[in-house]
Amino acid sequence: MSWIDWAHLLEMLILPGCILTVALTAGITINRIIHRRVSRHISTDETTWQFIFVNALRGVPISLCLVVGLYWIVNTSHLSEPLVRIFSYVLFTVIILSITRVIARTVNGIIDMQIERSEQKMPKTTLLNAIVNGIIYAMGILVILQYYGISIAPILTALGVGGMAVALSLQETLANIFSGLHLILSKQLRIGDYIRLSSGEEGRVTDITWRFTTIVPAGDANMVVVPNQKIASSNITNFSMPRRDIVIRIPIGVAYDSDLEKVERVTVEVAETILEQVDKDVKIKPAVRFHTFGDSSIDFNVIMHSSRFDHQFLLKHEFIKALTKRYREEGIEIPYPIRTVIQADQSPQ
């Protein structure tokens, strides 16, 4: 390395370094100005073409300024041939990666928009976006390698042969990946669905990643992380399909001497009041259905709808408190279980 003139090399790199610094500073400044002004006038709804376009071009001014700076260095600076080649490679890499990033963001935005607008929604998950990004960026990297003069045919061959070894050593990981894809494409689960597995875990689905599905039980308790393979092989009860709202049946009994018309009217009024307070999204009115002459009461069910599975617990809690208070005010009795025992008179001595 003694033959290298470090002072001359440093002198040659001062101007390119200054140009790159100025270009990056200008790009960052322009990007911030554009982002602030555009965000004031463009809708933030992720399902619009405007949002997709703006999100895809986010950071592009920085890349463009960097490309201009590199192009300036390559064509105007008096650099040696090796340095010019290095800067040319860097320039091509920045251009391809910038285009790849814009394409990846655009494709992800279109997929998300179609998912949101479709009637039978596929789940919007981290796994789906990761696979799309991986494919697009892999194609960009292959283009860059081809420009560098690196033949990609041996790489693809090595990947094919090595992929078999990797598949054998990562069977569980690959099984989770494909199980996650199966869950997404089969539309068995959606983000926000409340599910219960045959193994006992239950909660609201928050994300499906490349290896795990995360669910949060009712009441926002600790997160439960379940491998995708276990979910795919389990019996799943999805309380959010085919409709998200569920039917709640609350059994009640009143004394035999109660006015049943009054009981029905008071019970429905209390149920409507609680629904208005707890779950305003419910459009179906509650109902009362008498069904049994019990041992000590006339039994009936209060039928209520809940817009979400985990709302039912708070609905039941508030309804039982309010109904008990109202029954006491109205003089409606909820009897204790009573058994009448008739004992035969003993025969005379």
C-alpha cells in the first residue's frame, strides 16, 4: 500500500465529498418542505390513489438530489478511472433502488386499497406486505448484480441447491410461513376478528406475521402469540364471521304473580338504554322471549345483539345491574328457588 499517494487521493475526494454533502442536504430539505405542504392538502385516507401516490414518492427528492450529485461527480470531476467506475456503480445502484422502492410502495398501496374496498376482505397483514416487498426488492438486486457484471445464473443455481438444504433445516419455520399464507388466502381470519382455538386460546387477531399470529384476549390483556402452523391445524371458532355482531341471551325468571306484559316492557326499556350507553353501533332492538314454567318462576331469555364479541361482557354486566335496580323500583320479583314439601299426617297411635 506504500505506492498509494494518500494526499493526492484525499485531494481528489474532497470535491466529490462536498458535492454529495450539498446534494443530500438539499434533498432532505426539499423532501421536508414538500411533505409538509402536501400533507395539508392531500387526504390521509389510505384507500385513495392520492395517498398511494404521495406515499410511494416519499423520500424521492433525496434520491434525485443524490443522483444529480453523483452524475455531476462522474461527468465533471477529474477522477481516475477506478473512482469514476465506483461512482458510476453507486449512481446506478441508487437509481435502481429508488425505482424499486417506489414500485414496492405502489404495489403495497394498491393491494391494501383493494383489500379495503373488496366485499370479502382478505386480511391486511405484515406477512403479505413482507412477501411482496421481498419479491420486488429481490428483482431490483438481480438487476444491480447484472449491471456489475456478476452472472446471476450461478447464483440462482446455488440458491436452488441450497434451498433444499435450508428447507430441510427450517421445516418448522417454512411450515409457519406457508400456514400464514394459507390463512390469508383462504380468508379464514381477518385482522380484528375474535377467534377461539380448540386448544383454548381466544382473543382478537391483531396481526399475522411470517411466523406467528398475535391475538389479544378480551379486556386488552397480555398478547398471546400462536405459531401459524398451530392455528392452521386447529379447529377455529370465528365469532366475527360471517357477521361481526353476535347474539347474547341472558336467562331471567320472574314470580308467577308478575304482570308479564309489564315485565316485557320494562326489560326491553332497560336493554335499549344499556345498548345506547355501551354499544351504539347495534341497530337491532332487544327482545324478550318467555319459554318455560319453571319450578318457582316463569323463565324467559333477553335477546340482545352486540357489534363485537368482546362487548358482550360489559353489556351483561351493566344490564344485570340496571335490570335488578329497575325491577326493585317496579315491584317485579325475581324469586329464589322454592320447593314446597307436603308431608302426610302421621297415623294416630
